[in-house]
Amino acid sequence: MAGYEDFVDLEYKPNNKDVIASFKVKVPDWETPEKAFGAVASESSVGTWTDLNIWEKYPHVKKVAAKVYSIEHSPNGYWIKIAYPEDHFEQNNPSQILASIAGNVFGMKAVDGLRLQDISFTKTMMKEYRGPQFGINGIRKIFNAEKRPLMLSVAKPKVGMTTAEHADIGYQIWTGGLDLLKDDENLTNQKFNPFKKRVTASLKLRNKAEKETGERKSYLINVTAPTVQEMIERARFVKKEGGEYVMIDIIASGWTAVNSLREECEDLGLAIHAHRAMHGAMTRNQDHGFSMNCVSKFARLIGVDQLHIGTVFGKLVSPKEEVLECQKNLTQVKVKPDMTHHYLEQNWEKMEQVFPVSSGGLHPGIVDKIMGLLGTNIMLQLGGGVHGHPNGSYAGAVAMRAAVEAYLDKISAEEKAKTCPELKIALKQWGHTAPK
Ligand code: CAP
Ligand code: MG
């Protein structure tokens, strides 16, 4: 037999060779909960809709079959835990993990809703995957910035500017006091701002800004490309031109692309900035999809160096408990389980940390709220909150840096604004309110 119920075993005790998945399940009223849960374990591991007599015909298949071992009925639905023997998965193949655990199951009629809340990886997997190349300390060394938040600005308008305009924006925010210029998620190699020209022109002005300020500056260059091969060519070009970073749209590009870029960046010695554009299609609905916490865990396992995790207060939906769980999984060694939100424990062993990036609708008047919530071991990104300054990008950068320094010096932004007219104008423009 191998009907759906055969994939439920509440006596089973998982061991350290099991990958554990935590799911929230909405059971259709025509289905029994046990069959619905068994369907998730069956379809995400070895079974299908009809009984194939698997255990009789192929008893060895049981060794890589998933089993539901925990069921919890809470006011907002059922929460289950499924154990997957780690041999079910191919080594160092994140796409295959997702094709199993986060594949067909989301489309099954046997569930009305399914949200993958967390996945915990095994110790073996921690050895199979590279993890981050630099870690937070390694990134801080690039900028000689031991404690403070690192400050980024993405050029706005997102796309459409010429290469010269884009590079000039970089020069303005670098000389205005920020550490990093960032390409926007949809700026790649368009006709009006070709990739190679943008890299060369921007890094030339970066070098000029470094000389004038005496500070390290860098540039998060988007290498998201039509093919993995082209993406790698672009990364190699960045290295040749003296860049320290590449940026990739991890969700739009896919995990195999991220893994390929990570492998190449090991040789090139380039840090990876992970932009998560499109994640909201999966992470926003609390009853169906894939949590941002899972995105963060794959990002650290594969080994990006920086990842956007949200703001709680900014323009994009980012629930507080999810932002905090992402920050834990990016920076801690041993993450404790969160029973309330059904997040699992995770031991990251010797994996380097990932720099959490808070971005999206931020401006100088609310960066203190972000640091109050997330601390200062973060990166802060302001696009509109710099380039929307009435006096332009340079003034916007000065205002952003002053607002961060005010927080670090434990004085109010208003106090700081007495000696920083650019901050005063920014506060007049945006106050302390977050955008809707
Ligand atoms: C921010 C941004 C980033 C978002 C991504 C944008 O610009 O460049 O892509 O922060 O969201 O295009 O919106 P603003 P998240 O600073 O002008 O908002 O960080 O949540 O992944
Ligand atoms: Mg953007």
C-alpha cells in the first residue's frame, strides 16, 4: 500500500539526517486532514494520486520517502512538520530541493492552501554548500567600517537614464557620504545604459570619489542576464574593471543561477548582493506560498553576502516577525525554534553570516526606526529617500548620512539638522512618516 495516509507516521522521531519542513495547510472540507497532510508528503517526495503499491514493489523507496510526523491544529489552521531523508536530495542542488518540497504540492486540489513556513537543513548540507564568501566581517573590512550601518543608494529613476547620468548619480552619492551605489533590480544591459559602459564609467567616478573623500566606496552591479553564461561573463568583466561586487535578482533568475554565480565568484573573489524582487508573489500571502524566511535560508546556504529582508515600516509589505526571523537566520549560528510562528531551529555550523539589507520606501526621517528595530549591524538602502531630496542626490546622501550619524551619536535628527541644512530640508520634506 502507499495511499496518502501511509505518508503519515506520528510515532516517527526525526534524526539529524532528516531535512524538516514546516507547512501551514488549509484542508478542503471534502477531504480528511490526514489524507491532505499525507498528500503533501507523498507528492513532495515519492508518491502520486493513486496507490502504486510502492512499499511492496520497491521497499527501498521508503528510505527516501517523506513522512508527516507532527500535526498541530491552531486557530488559524493546521500546521504540520514533514521529515525528508537527506538522501532524497541531490548534493548542492537547491533547485531540486525546491522541486520536491516546494513543487507540485502548491497546486494540489487536496489542499485549499499551503504555505511553506520553514525548512531546516542538515549538518551534511552545511558541508555540501559554500555559504557566504565574505560574511559581515569580511564586508566591513572592505569599507573599514567596523560598527556602523553601511549605507547604499540605488540610482533613481530605476531605468531610463543614460550611462553618464547614472555614473554621475553614483559620484554624487559617494561624495555625499554613502558607501555603495546600487543598480536597480530591472537595470541590466538596456540600449540606453549598456552594462559594460555603465561599469567602466561608474567605477572611474568611484575611484575619483575615493580619492576625494579618502573613504572606500563600491558599486553593486546587476549581472542578472539572459543566460547563466552571459551572467558569468558580466561578473568577469566587473572583476577586470576593478569592482568588488555583483548583484543578482535571485528569484527572477532562479537558484541554479545563484549557485552558478556563487561558484564563479569564489574564483573571482567578488561579493554577491542578492535582490529579492518577485519574492512577494510567493511570500506575501500568509495562507499560501513560501516564506521569506525560506528565501533567506537558501540565500545563506548557497552563499550570497548581502540580502534584502524588508523594513517593517517602509513601502513594501514585510511583517515584523518575518523580518526578525530572516535577520536571525542570516546572522546567528544557532537559531532557536519559534513555536508561535512555526519557525524551525537551525544550526548554521561554520557558515559565514549574510549582511541584512533594509530597503524600500526609507528616507532620513525614519532610518532611526529601522536601527531601533534591527540594530546597526545592517545595511540601509535609500533610493527615493536620497534622490527625491529637493536639492538633489548629493544633498540627499548628506542628509542620509547625517540621520544615521545622529542615531549613532544618540541625538535626534532635529538636533543634528541644526548643523546639517540638507537634513533639515529632508525632514521638512518627509518628516518622520513612512510611505504608504
Ligand atoms: C527601493 C528599491 C528596492 C526595494 C526592494 C525599489 O527603492 O530600489 O528594489 O527596496 O524591496 O526599487 O523599490 P526606494 P526589498 O528606496 O526608492 O524605495 O528591499 O523589500 O526587497
Ligand atoms: Mg529597486
